[in-house]
Amino acid sequence: MQSSDRQAEAPGRGPRVLVVGGGIAGLGAAQRLCCHPAFPHLRVLEATARAGGRIRSERSFGAVVEVGAHWIHGPSQGNPVFQLAAKYGLLGEKALSEENQLIETGGHVGLPSVSYASSGGSVSPELVAEMARLFYSLIDQTREFLHAAETPAPSVGEYLKKEIRQHMAGWTEEEETKRLKLAILNNLFNVECCVSGTHSMDLVALAPFGEYTVLPGLDCTFPGGYQGLTDRIMASLPKDVMVFNKPVKTIHWDGCFKEASAPGETFPVLVECEDGGCFPAHHVVVTVPLGFLKERLDTFFEPPLPTEKAEAIRKIGFGTNNKIFLEFEEPFWQPDCQHIQVVWRDTSPLEDAAPKLQDAWFKKLVGFWVLPSFGSRSCLQGKPHTGRFTPPRTELCCPAGGRLTGSSLCGIRRHSGLSPALSSALLPQFPGPGEAGPTLSFDGQGSVGLGIWDVNVTGVSSLLSQVAGVRPGLNLS
């Protein structure tokens, strides 16, 4: 979106550009702009004392624990995060191998190493695999309605439940086994809620679900921590680019502002900060979280955004993915165990009335991932998808145990237009509605997309293309 005025920058000085937000999208935009000689005057305004946003690697436990983003999903040449991580030498040999990059996962989470029922007993791996095949085949079917004139159900959840009911008619096992099958399917529903960042798959529209792009490559991690990526991007920027502890109050755009230090020059945008500081600019790239935009929409932009932009921000939804870390002195899992699935008995995706999340949020725990041993301690990362209720961050140190952490499937590269639910990771460390969420991206033609952990510079590309005949204004990237 651009200002209606075509005020030109002062000859020879180049435009002033502000990036609002120092997360991965803001840092990526700044890096791209700093590489272009047409933008010598660039600042990034970050509300907190650190850069990186939801990418945060914690080392106080004795080794790396990812408080925020954990995996690169679809690590292959089409993934900009993978390209940057490879360029900076942040990945292991296996992740960089051509073989790993060519693996087609279909966007599905791999089978667990072991599955436990809430009663304490193990669940048959064959039964888990059977239900996973059924569920993922149905998920694949949901992507086939992208260009259909009509869909058999309004939402992904309703379609899945309709198909499962039809499959149930052919189940011949005893009732206890049938209930266990439904409990496994309920776990897989919760996993998909994590992937799609939604409280319920009933909130995800079926028609646009096929817009999601799944990249090849087996998910990989950063051996030295995901934060190494943002640290390297930060190091590539000029030292005076980042301005920390500068929360923005209002972006005044489509105006004519002046600055005492630049007599005779006018700026179409003025960024007003909470501390009273003001930054005039020719261009602004906004990379704040969607939740922040929703909360501050009425006051963050002056004049208000055009109706179609405001409606897009209001209508796009996202859920909450949390992490829970459990630490034990001795692991109870086998040495080769990587993923522990949790199956809550007597749960079913076909139940209409769900219990209150405040009372049963732990039943959205879908499993735990084993983290590297920290000296004499062991750790598991658990993944609860808690929907709209966010419990406090939990770290449990048991008298005799290992470390478990619940982790979210954040970062799958999906661009979903105006789908009602989109991937995100709202961690307990950032519980407020304005503290986390995916990055909204608008290009010059008014389309809307979503950048999760990839460096989304749609607005920057539009900005670069206008250098010859610069049209000042505001870009949401």
C-alpha cells in the first residue's frame, strides 16, 4: 500500500526508510535494503531490548533450548530460511545433504518412536501407523478442493469428521479398540491444529486449504540454536541501523511532515513512538505481529488503513502453540527414542462438546520430543496445542527424571490468503495478544499473504522496484 502523494526524496540524499519490528521479517527486510545503494538511510525500530522476535535460543539450562522457533520445515532450496542457514554454515551435514533435501514428507509429522496411552500403557505401533495412514490420506484429500466450484463441507474439520464416520462403519474390532482408534485420531487432529495454528480444524476453511505449499526436505534443527540465524543477520547490518526499546505508538501516513534538520524537505510518513520520539520517513515497512495489529488496529495507523486491509487483519485468525519443558535426572525413554506420542483415552475428534480449555488444556498435549542430554540431565520437549487458553510457562524438575519439552510445529511455510486459520507460534513467554503472531504481508496490488519464519520481503521487493520513480508511502511486509 502506498501513499497517494508522490512526494520525491531530496535529490542526492536517498529515501529514509523505517522498518517497524526487529523479528525475522524485519531483520530480513533490513538486510535486503542495506544491500541496495538506493537506501542509505535505514533504521529498524524494535520495541524490546533484543532482536529476533519469536526466535530465541536459551542457554541457561547448560545447552541450547529453543524457547521459540525450533525446526526448519521443508529444508530445501525453495526455503529461504534454509538458504540463509546454509549460507551462514549453521546446519549439520545431514541437513545439508541432497538426500535430506529431496525427502517428500507431504507436510505430515513422522510416526512417533513410541506411543503411550493416558492410562500408562503403550499403544500398538501398528495401530498408530494405521490411523496415521488414514488421517494423512484424508488431509491430502482436503487439498483437492482448491479450485472446486463447491466443497462437501465448509471446513477442514467437518470434512475430516464426515469421512472418519464413514470409515468407522467398516471397523469390525471390539469397542475398546474402536475407542482407542478414535483417541489416536484425536491426537492427530491436535497435531494438525498445531500445524495450522488453530484452536479447532472446524475453523479452517476447506476451499483454500490446498493453497498451502509443502516443501520437500526432512525437518531439521540448528545445532547451535536457531538464534544463530538472527545473530548473523544482525551482524551483517550497519551498527547504527537497529534502535532498541522503541515501541511504536502510531504511524502517521499519507501526510506532509517536516523536520528541523532537513529544511525544505517533506516526508509522507511520521512514526510516533511511545516515549514521544518521532521518526519522519519516506517509506515504512511494517513487520509487527498479527496479534499486535488486531489489538492496535484502531490507533496504530493514522489515517486508518483502507477498508480491505483492515478487514483482512480482522478476519485472519490464529491459535496458540505452547512449549512445556520437563527435566529429569535419568531418562525413562530408550536411547534411540526421539518422539513420544501421548494418546488420551476416551477422547474423540467426533465429540461435539469440548471441555473448557482451562480444565482440560493438558489433553491437547500431543507428545514430547527428546532433546540432547545436558550433562547428567535429560530433557523432553512436549507439545501442547492449547487453543485460546494460555497456561503459564511450565518447567517441571522431578526428583528422578530427564528433560521433556512440549514444542510447537511453527514455521511450516504456508501461504494461505484469507484462510480463517494460519500457522503461528504464540509462546507463553509472549502471552499477550499483541506479543506474538504471524507476519502479515501486503504487496502493491493489495493481496495478502503470510510469512512465518521465512524472510518475507514482498513489500521490500515492491519498494526496490520503485527506486527509479519513487512513490513514497507505507508498506506492510
